[in-house]
Amino acid sequence: MNSLKAYTLFSSSKGNSSYITYGSTSFLIDAGGSLKSISEKIAALGGDVKKLSGVFISHEHADHTKGLEFLSKKHGIPIYTHPKCMDVIGMTAPSAEGFLVPTEAGDTVYMGDLKVTVYPTPHDSVRSFCYRVESPKGSLGYVTDIGHISDSVQDAIFGCDKVLIESNHDIDMLKSGPYPEFLKERILGRRGHLSNGACACVAPVLARCGSRSITLAHLSETNNTPRLAYGAVKEKLEEYGVKLCGECFAGDVVLKVASPAEITEI
Ligand SMILES: [Zn+2]
Ligand SMILES: [Zn+2]
């Protein structure tokens, strides 16, 4: 029987890409890894990079786009992103421009039995998006690279069975860490990245709205650890009486941290 499956292939400040599949339909969200590693990981999941229906690009930053040039050149896969993002992407990935499917916030894209709705996000890029993916059997909210939980981000992710959400940094680690001041300010800003604490605050709302799987993603390798991200969200969920699923999966919510370089099921 078909079911909505989603996996991160990479997830960190260095590179982000996820593989979504339902029946014979599959697509990527972001392509921040080499074509070789993306292809190998899709194959390990029983898929085929050549059969992708498209790749949704959340925004133009390199950690989301660096595989695009070769993905376009070799396989000619449609790229769903904003034309202003493509203007920037095209400077380093000229082959990608020919495969642009211009995409705006508010658009809905149908692929097989999947419906993907595009929402705007608060981030310091030319345009940036998050996604709500709906199938006949389950839904996925997908959001990274956000300075705060805006109304449109809530619209995208609330009520989804599975949610992937950024948990980028521990504020104390960032403030006392090696980054220059301007970069710290950028990350902490309303259009920067989501902290563990801010992610933790929305997690109980996700659980209350019906999410049964929460995957923490896009962790900074300098300003965060999986233990800190997981711990912050776990503590908040438990404070609100949400039970985490252990090995036996008896509980309310499965909480995971996406691996930077290994496949993680969302
Ligand atoms: Zn970004
Ligand atoms: Zn990013």
C-alpha cells in the first residue's frame, strides 16, 4: 500500500536535501549535496534520481543548491523555485536556468497523487519558501532557514502528520562561539535561523495539532549539538505532557534529529 515517505539525505548548515516519495512519484526538496551522493542515497532508498519529478529549492543559499548544476546537466529535472532565486543560482549553475519552473508563495504544485503548497518564510535571502506536502495517506510540513515562526510557517506545518523543522543553534553556544559579531546578529535576527529554544516552543503546538513525528534539522555544526537540540525540544514536549515514543513506539510523538550526512527517515 502506498504511504508518504520522506527522508533527509543531508541536513546541516553545510548541506541540505530531502527525498519525498509516494507510490511511483518522487521529488527532492533542496539539492545541497553532490550529484553522486544524492544519486547514491536515492538508490539506497530504492529510488532512481532519473525518475525525480522535480526539485523544490527553498532559496538560493549554497547549502541548498550546490548539486543543482550537475542535476540539471545530467538529468534535466524541473527546478521549482522563484525566478529571483534562480538569478543568483544561475551565476554558479548556468545549466539550471533552463529547467526553471517559476514558483511563487501561494502556488500549489501537483505531482502524481501529491499536492505541494508553497509558503513564504522569514529568511535573509532574495525569496524563501517552506512546504506542505499532502498525499492520500499522510502529510508533511517542511521548514528550515527561518528567523522566527511566522504566520505563514504555521499555516504550512500545523496539522501535518510529520514535520521537519529547523533547530539551528543553541543561543549560548552561538553567542560565546567563534563566529564574527555581524554573523551572530544575522543568525539571531528575525530573518536568520531558528534556535533550539524557539523550535522547542512550537513543538508542543505541533503535537497538539496532530503531528506524530517531529524531525529536527539544519543543525549548525559549530553552534549546536544533536544532544542539545533534542534535549531542548524533549523538555518542552514533556512539560506539556506529550509522551515521546521510545523503542516500542508507544507514545504520542516520535522525535528525531536529522543526521548531517546519513539518511534519516522523517
Ligand atoms: Zn539560508
Ligand atoms: Zn540553509
